[in-house]
Amino acid sequence: MVSNPYFSLAVLFVAALGFGLAPLGMAWLWARIYSPKKPNTVKNAIYECGLESKGDAWVQFRSAYYLYAIIFLIFDVEAVFLLPFAVAFTGLGVAACVSMLVFVLMLVEGLAWAWAKGILTWA
Amino acid sequence: MAVDNELKIELGKQGVFVTTIQELYNWGRRSSVWPMQFGLACCAIEMIATTMARYDLARFGAEIFRPSPRQADLMIISGTVTKKMAPQVVRLYNQMGEPKYVIAMGACAISGGPFKQGYNVLKGIDRYIPVDVHIPGCPPRPEALIQAFMTLQKKIDEQSLTGADRPRHLDAEAQCEFPVPEPGEHDLEPTSNPGVWTVPVVIR
């Protein structure tokens, strides 16, 4: 086992792990022995801004915002997918090109929809 | 103390360093007092100046202003506490992890200062939370805030881990909840926390 070329690496790994975990363990032990826990509702509140949180986090958004989602997909997410496609274009087969074409056409359909809804004009 | 001071100095000259857990613990705590990042009024500008290069609060290990009460050890009440703001300040103090300390910076935080007569101004934050160091001034200069830091460090250094006068966070019986005041019809309710502040008797 000692002759293994990775043995020194394993020793260093264990040492590094101990170096990280020992202070954490000591802090945990110290807190456990010396400082008693005293939780209360104000202290355990989720919001850390001084104000009390009101209502529910599960609020509903208006469905009319779907248009912004479509525009985001067209002008932001599409570019993310198109860039690696363009870089690897010369090495790609017909299947990859066709599937990319389908993807772009679907987004073009979204663009046509957004255009028809008139949200591309600044009013 | 197991080792007296003279013997310790003598041993130190010989290259032998002795310490106690209490000293080590207090040294660690006083050398990394992280204040909470919030300012209430003009004193906050002096507080910001204190953290910058010219006054350099980093020398005391206290330059890491935390935006969350969970990570902060020190609350600097830097300015006028209005009655609208007081519940938030007390709530944030409650949310800080023990051990925690408070510096009341400037005349307003101590007593309401020049705005004492105002209907909307709290006449000193020590009505609701225990204050460790008061700094007078309007506003106090950065040197005064540094002086307050050094006073606080001295205070932390002198705390003992055991005994009746041990700090609150080491005492299982000590009260650690400070009631958050609510805005009432004419004033905050309650108007003060009797556990930390007694209403002075006015003799006319």
C-alpha cells in the first residue's frame, strides 16, 4: 500500500480534511458545552431585515407575463444555444442541423406571435 | 487565574508562553468583532469614515461589516433612533447571535440629542437594549468611535467564563429575549424595557 504512487496523495487528503473539520468540530463542541441555546420566535424569524414578514411566499403571478418569457427565450436563451452550434458547425451532420432548424423555427414562431401581439413596438 | 502576571512576564522573557482558555477565548472574541452594517443618521457617515483607509478600523479586526444580523457581533447605533425605527432596531438586536454588544454612537443614540423634544424621537436606545459603550458627540469623530472599540475590547477581555458575572451567552438562566416595542396610539408600547432600563424619578 505504501508503494502505491497515490499513497502520499491520500495522506495529504486526510490531513486536509482534518485541517478543515477539526476547527469546525471544536467550535461545535465549545458551543455545545458552554453556550446554551435560547431560541425564540423573534430570533428565529426568517426575514433578516428588521421587519416582520407578512403573507405567503407562494404568490401568483399574472399569466400575461408569458410574453416576456417568450421574448426572453428568443433573444437570450436562443443565443446561448446558437453559439456552440455555430462554433461546431463544420463538424456537424445533417441530423444536428435539422434539429437546430426545428429549434430556431419554434422560436421564430414565438417571435411572430409576439410581433402579432404588438409588444415589439415601443408605445 | 492560575498563573500570576509577574511570573507570566518572567516566563515570557525566557521564551515560555503560558495562557488560560479564558484569555485565549477573549482574545479571539475581541480581535474579531464584526459590526452590523446599518446606519441610522449622520453618525453613520463618521462610522463609514472610520472603516476607510485613513482611520482604518481593520487594525482592530472589526472592518467586516455584516449585512445580516446572524453574522454580526456588534451593533453600532449610529444616529437618531426614531420611534418608527426603534422596533426594527430591537428586532435586529434580537436576531443577532450571542455574544453581542452595542455601541450607542452620538448624542441621539444616547438620549435623543438635539431632537430630544421631538414627538417622534426615541430618547435613547438603552430604553430597549443593553448598551455596552456610549460615545458622546454630535457626531463623534472617528477617533471617538475607535476609542469606543478599544473600550469594548477591554470590556470583552475582562469578562470571565465562569462565576456569577459571566456574560449572558454562557449563562443558561440569563434572559436573552428583548421585547420588541409596538407603535401605540401616542408612543411606543411598552415605552421602555424594565429589564434593562429603569425610569428615572424626576424631582421637581
